[in-house]
Amino acid sequence: MRALLRDRYPVADQIATLQVPTTIVNGSGDSIVPPAQSRTVAEAAAQLYRLVEVPGADHNDPVLVDGDAVVRAVVDVADRLAT
């Protein structure tokens, strides 16, 4: 775990440069990436389309991969890009 703590992941800086509609998905119970950090990333997004916070979901919960809220968010942004 110590090696991970030394690594830096400048996601907020990187997402600020993306010029595409961006959806951020996080779990409100994430024990790895605090929800506040995910909200900070969302605020930094150059073209935030939507922030989806799945209530109670932890970092590796299956609901963050194929749960209803995530599936709807993907379909929603895909529909937007198709029009």
C-alpha cells in the first residue's frame, strides 16, 4: 500500500483538458477514492455532462460496473453524442 501512496494521479488536471462530454461515476461509500475527491474531479472537468454518485457503493462494488445508474448514465451520454 505504501507504494500507492507515493504515486500521484493528477486526474483533475488531466480531465480539465478533455474536450468531450464527460460523465463521472463514483460510489458514496468509496473507501479508496473519497467521494469528495470524485466531486473535485467532476468540478475540474472541462465539459462535465453528469456526475453519478451511486448511494452506498464502495470502490470495487459490481454496481459501479453494471448497476442501473451506471448503465443509464452511459446510455444517456451515448444518446447525446449520437445526436
